Amino acid sequence: MSRQMSRAVGVLVVLLAVAGGVAGSAMCRSVYREFQSYGRLLELVSIGIGLFGLCLLFPGRSVCIWIWLVGGILTAVVFLGPVYLSSIHSPGYGHVCKENLSQIGKAIWAYRQNNEGYMPYDERGPLYSLAILYPDYFLSARPFQCPYVRSSWAKRHMGAQFPADSALSGERCHYGYTWRCAANPSPRFIIAADMPENHAEGGKTGYNVLYADGAITWEEAPFCSHDPNDNIFAREPGWSPDTDSFIRLE
């Protein structure tokens, strides 16, 4: 291949890498976590393609070695640096956990828009009810899995497993749901929340709660609904699905 042809191909390859990087970056900003993973992979592949294009633009063994060396170091810093920092400080877990509940709230809101205001409900229980949202409102079960549940033991035992005859068979859920409540609940009615043990591995005592109006707050006590005497994790005397939250998994 002539030098001029090599450089022309190099330019095209670099442009292709830039386009791939832009697309990958856009996927990383998606609300769907599986798209974010594919976006990071596309960014990584684009970097490799770009380095190959630069080698075509600037031929020569020593130049290519330096291009790959510098490119490899920068790639490691960009992709492995955040992983290392998160392992020390875990700065993103709280945000991801809150984002999970936000996605659950948006899916429930969309479901209600299509079902005359009624919440997802299956008489067999909360997990069957949440599974109704898949696949029309979720692409996977990831939004139901708290990122603070990290150890292999916790991932197998904490929360509850979706029933075998549900749409999300075999997946686990770490967020409780008030599965019996009236259509169009009041804005401060709590419809979903972390289970109390979710954040134990992260050293926190408390949980995120999701209100019917879409608001999400961090609470350290279960008496946080519109009724200050209502323990959201207990079915107390006089409980009514029209007025009282009862967060549960099974």
C-alpha cells in the first residue's frame, strides 16, 4: 500500500473511531444500565480502532510503538481509574440505588397511564406484580437489584427471587413494593423502597423510599409515610390498602 493510500485509510479509520466513540458516549448516558455497559465497550473498541488509524497515518515501527504505549496508558487511566476509586470510596452506589428506584417509579407511572391509574397488581404477591413491568417497561431485572448488595453470599440470599412462573424467573429483587393499594394513590403514599438490610454492607442504616409522586428520599426510620404512625414495613392493626403503605417482597 502506498504512503498516500495508507494515510487516506488512516483518516477514514480515525473518523470511524471518533463516530464510534461519540455513539458509545451517548449510550453511556442512557437510563438503561445495560446500554451503559455496551457504551463503555464501544468506547473501548473505538479507542483501539483509533490507535490503529493513527499508526496508518504515521507509519513507522517506533512511532506505532509509542502510539500504542501512550494509548494503552490513557485507556487504563480512563477505564480503570473510576473502578479503583469506587472500590475505595464507593461514591456512585447511592446514586445508582436512587436511580434504580427512579426507574421503577417511571415504569410504574407509565404502566398507570396505560391502565386507568391502577398500580401493577397480581393477586399472588408483590414479586409477581413487579414482574408485570417486564419486558414492556424494563429491558432487564437490573433496576430491581440494589448495588450495595455486593458480596457473593448477599447476592444469592438477600432480597427475594422472582417466582419461577413469572416473567423475571430466576432474577433477584432487593426492593419492596406496596402491591395492594388504590388506583391513583396520594402523592405521599410510599409505593416502593429499599429493604432495610440492603445497605448493611455499605455501612449505612436506612433506605431510599419512592413516593407515588416520583420523589425519592433517604429515611432512617420506617415511620416516613403520609401517616407518621404508619410503619411502612409492617401490616399494623387497622391497615387499609387505600390509606397505608406496606412495603414487602413476598
